[in-house]
Amino acid sequence: MGRPGCDAGTDPYPAVSQCARGLSGTPSPGTSVRQERRPALIFLQSFSLRAFVRVAAGISLAVLAACGSPPSRFYTLASGGGSATANRTVSPAVLIDMRPVTVPSALARSQLVIQVNATQVKVLEDDRWASPLPDEIRTAVLATVTRQSGAVDVHGMARTDEVPLYRISVQVQRFETWPGSHVLIEAVWSIQPSNGQETMTCHSIASQPVSLGYDAIADGDRQALQRIATEIARGLRELARRSELHGSPQAVTRPVSCPQMVYAEAGIGVTRSP
């Protein structure tokens, strides 16, 4: 006798056959869940693959861009020479306060700026100063002044009133670079004593021929700037000498003449009172 729900018919095992057919035609709950999850899994796998491909492509492009861009080159205006036993020409010892240097806003950057013509400049992204140009100029001028005068910079430091202090300010008005021709630096600088002496204010222009190539340009800038710094050191020595000779610095109020820059065979140099 057949089981309920299964047709016996002529099959020797009707119950087994019908029930087996019935079971094979009706999906189990687990099968339904797996079938519902399959599209979601396929979507997630496809999304993950696309995301991986995009990330890999982005990394590859970044690597290629890094490999393809030229390396940056850095230059400095500091001479890097100088002997620790350089002659000291100021007696008694003086203190200086080297103020931050100011330059035209177009030059207040790390990139080298060269002249294309009288009205056009080019900013070199791959050729840079080791620090922003105002800092490079201050460091170079300070190194020359202290080396040639024996003074000590106390900018931002506590000091004693027993030793005269001279505040040095430099304002660069032109810093032009003409590749294959020359570089030109024009600056107004002043030395202000703290002891009542007259302030020395001078106007300097220095030019230096240069060949093509950015190494030559940096070297020309360094030489031109060093000539101006040498005049600042000479002015400082003169003020310190006058203070020492008169004994009473407060009484020294006569105008002080600017030192005359020595003309160099390599270029021109002019220092005068503005």
C-alpha cells in the first residue's frame, strides 16, 4: 500500500519513486538561500576586482610619474669656505643683530627665477635654493660679515649692554639672473648702532658675468653678494673703530660715509649713500 501523497501506479516501488521525484522537484531551504546569495557574491567579487585594478593602475601611474620626473637640484649662496682662525679686525668685540632680509615678493621663494627678457621671468621648479632666497641671502651675508669683522650675531638672543650692538638690515631691491650673460644684485643696507652713533645707510649694486648653466649662475650670485657683504663688514669696522676712538659713543653723531666698493675685473660694483 502506497504512502500518502505518493501514487503507487504500476511501479514496483511507487512510494519511493514518487517521493523521490517530489523531493527532486522541490528545492530545499538551504538551496534557495545559496541561490539568492550567489548574485550578491558575484557582484562583490566583481566590485573588489574593479577596485583592485583601479588601485593597481593608480600606483603604477604614480611610480611611472616619479621615475619620469627629473630630480630636483639644490644650490646655496653660502661660500662654505672660511677658516675658523680668520683674522679678527674689530676691537673691542662687537655684537650684531642681523635682521631678516627682505626681497621682492616674486623672489621670496625657493625656486630659482631667471630673466627671459626685460618683462618676463621663468620660475625653475627643478632648480632650487637650499632654503628660501631671503634666508640664503641672510646666511651668506652674515657669514662674510662675522668672518671679516670678528663680530658675533645675537639675533633673538639675550645680550649685555656693556658691548655695543649694531643692527644690520638688508633690503634687496633687484636680484636679476641673465643666463649666459650676468647676474645683478642691488640692495640698500643699514647699520644702526645702539649707542647713539649715526646710522650708516648705503646703496650697493654688484654685477657678475656668468656662463650658461645653473651652477655658474649660483656661483655668480654668490660672488656678487659677497662683494656687498664685504662692504657691510667694512662699514661695521668703521663704526666700531670710531666708537672706540672717541671713548664716548653717545657723542659720535657725525654722518658716516659709506665705504666705496672696489671695482672688480669680473664685474661692476658701486656702494654709495642713497
